[in-house]
Amino acid sequence: MKLAYWMYAGPAHIGTLRIASSFKNVHAIMHAPLGDDYFNVMRSMLERERNFTPVTASIVDRNVLARGSQEKVVDNIVRKDQEERPDLIVLTPTCTSSILQEDLENFVARAQLDAQGDVILADVNHYRVNELQAGDRTLQQIVQFYINKARKKGDLATEKTPQPSVNIIGISTLGFHNNHDIRELKTLMAELGISVNLVIPDKASVHDLKKLPQAWFNLVPYRELGLPTAKYLEQEFDQPYVDITPMGVVETARCIRAIQGVINDQGATADYEAFIEEQTLHVSQAAWFSRSIDCQNLTGKKAIVFGDNTHAVAMTKILAREMGIHVVLAGTYCKYDADWFRQEVNEYCDEILISEDHGEIADAIARLEPAAIFGTQMERHVGKRLNIPCGVIAAPIHIQNFPIGYRPFVGYEGTNQIADLVYNSFTLGMEDHLLEIFGGHDTKEVITTTMSASSDLNWTTEAQGQLNKVPGFVRGKVKRNTEKYARAQGLSEISLEVLYAAKESVGA
């Protein structure tokens, strides 16, 4: 088992808890040791929830280890059923329950005898999948459970709505700007004359899941959550889906045209070309901004993109295709979906990095020396050490990525937000000038071309003093070039003479 102090995607039970706590009146019981119940604190803090997070930890302690878990788990399920009256209780296994080889399915069957609401076991292999995969699987499982339940009761709503309608699948708690994105998506659908049938799992009732087949199509805005559910609904009800993420001017237009095709295929008439033109030219400022002198100053600047699949792919395309920025590396930590990622970004970047190792991406950033980074909070901290600005575009995230103000990443308003993020993430001309005047960021130093290795060279006091006079925004590069020169000459110490010689060797 791999232990890490930095993880891009959390363990499987976090994904299951995200889905369960996204639904309305659904409670989760997590069977885990004390300390694994940090999800409650994390969700309450980041989402600024007014209500308690509907997750209860059934603690594995020494008594449980001695006598077994069934009595305690069943008691916790029945107690919460009586106290909260949830529509559904999801028992969430963890690595601990898997190690103990406990028969959680039997626990659920026993608890269902006394519980008034439904009780299910999250069918997730906690050894083989991460947070994102587990959330994806749990959402599909819950949808399938209630579709089958309604079918058995003869209560399944399969007749299509009179007017075009959509289910938006994949909006969840702790999703990156999900609460803003759903507002923008609802606005976009309304402008297209499409009613929103259901949004799942966010704030949806499990009793409404039987209405999913009534929509004309499903929209899956994020690659990480919802695609298996959409494929299940397509298989069961011949319900088409659109899985194009509407981020950036080009992809938003492509998504709308795909929706247009889906609606026309079902006998209605939809023509959104005039709408796309109006939004692109007059509502979105991104298209105008990309042709402005400000954005032209960014042309050819080097950037690195790293994050989940959805946001890393979208940002790579926006930077390269819409803003003329040179993406020297695009990467993702979603190793399970690496083939799709490579296919999407291959023509828009120089290198592709698929890795869960934050040290590997940090070393790549130090080696390539981009003008800006677009990544997760991990890359933001790497950027701070390297004096490279970073715009956060994907989870892992913290409180600053849950803004109170309206900041969607999707749709035409999202194009404006992304354009601002990109522009403000670069160190611009006047800022360069001010950094030189005020001496740069003197507290930040870069040792080598990697973040994971320490320097094997000593700097004399005089050489270090001279280096400190170099403007902060280029000091790291000067230091790395000097150390590279010293190593090539077989030197172990950098003096003033070596510093000057290195400068002359590069013609600076």
C-alpha cells in the first residue's frame, strides 16, 4: 500500500462519501478507524455548509477487532435510520474493513430488516480504485438501484417530456467550482430552450431518479464523474448523451452543436448557430481578448498544465488554440484514463506526463522553466518555490477555490473567468519592471533543475551577494545556468569569477 503526504486523488471511500452527501436526505455510514472520518471536517469547511455533513463513522476499535463488527455497524445504521429518517443509507467500506474481510453485505441485509429507509453497500473495490473512480461507480450504483426499484413497482417514468429536456450528470459536493458551473449550465440550457429535468447527484432526491428516462438527453460536463451513469441510461432507455466539456469558446460551441444534433435527431428543430455567434462575439469577452494587444503579449510564452482529465485537457486546448500560448507540457494524475488524455492533448503540447507523483511534476516544472503554471494546489506551492505564477484549475484544492462570488469555468461566462485567470497568472511587463526596481522576491531561491534533489555546489558569500542583486523573476534561471556551467567545468564551489564566467559563456 502506498502512503503519501500529498495525494492528487483521495482514497475510494472519499469518492463514495462525496456522492452520498451530495444527494438530498441520504446518509452514509463509514466503517473505519478513528481518523478516517476527516471527510466531515473537510466538507463542512470547504463547502461552508450550514447543516451537518450526513456522514457517520462506525469506528473500528479494539472491541470491534475482538468481537466483530456486525452488531456495531447494524446498530449504527438502525440508529441513524430512526434519528434522521433518510431515504437511503449507504454503508461505505474502507481499506480497514477490506483487510478485516468483513461481510458487509450481510450487515446491510440484517440492518434492512429494521430500517424504514433503503440501505445499500457501496460496491467499490477500495484496493483498486481511487476517489474519482469510486464516486463514478457509486453514482451509477445508486441510479441503477432506484431505476430497478421503480421498474419493479411499475412506477418508472419513461415517457419523454413534451419539450426538449436534459439531465445534467456529475455535479457533486467538493467538485471544483461545481456550484458555479451548474448555475451557468442551467442558464445556458434555458437560453437554448431546453428545460432541466434533473441534476444529479447534487441536491437531488433519490425518489426522483425514476424520472431520469424522461429527459431527451444527458449532459456529462466532467470526464471524472457521470459517464458510466450516462452509458447505463443509454443502454437501458436509448437515451443519448453529450460528454463534451463546454470550457473555452471552441469547446462550448462544439458542445452546443452536439446538443443541437441530439435534439434534431429526435424530431425537433434546433438551430443554435446564431446563438453561438452572438455569445462568442458579444457575451464572451474571451474571443475579443484573444485578439487584443494584451493577449498578444502572451503569444509564445511557455506554460505547463497539470490536473484532472477534464480541466487539464480544456485548459491545454484553450491556451494553445485560443490564446497562442506555448504549452510545453500537459499532464494528468488520472492514470486510469491516460489513453483518452493523450488523444485529446497530443496535438496541443510538446510533452505529456501521466503521473501521480507530485515530485515528478515538480521536477518537470523546474526543468522546463515555464512562464506560468496551470495546475492544482500542489503545483501552486511548487510555483511559489520556483517563483513561477500558478493559476489553480483543478482539484486538489482548498478554501480559496470555493469562492463566494460567481466564478464558473463552463459556458460563455466561464470563458471570461478563464481568460482572466490566464492573463493574471503570467508575470506581465509592468510587473517585471516593478520586480526589478524593488529587488524581486528575495526570499525565494531555486537550487537546481529539480525540486527533489539538493545542490552539490557551494556558493561563496561574494557570489551569493552578487546573485541576490539579480532581479527576482530571473534569479532562479541565472542560478541554474551558473551551476550547470560549474558542473560542466568540474567545479565544486561557485565564486564571483565562476559566476562571471558562466554569464559570459551564455552571452549574457
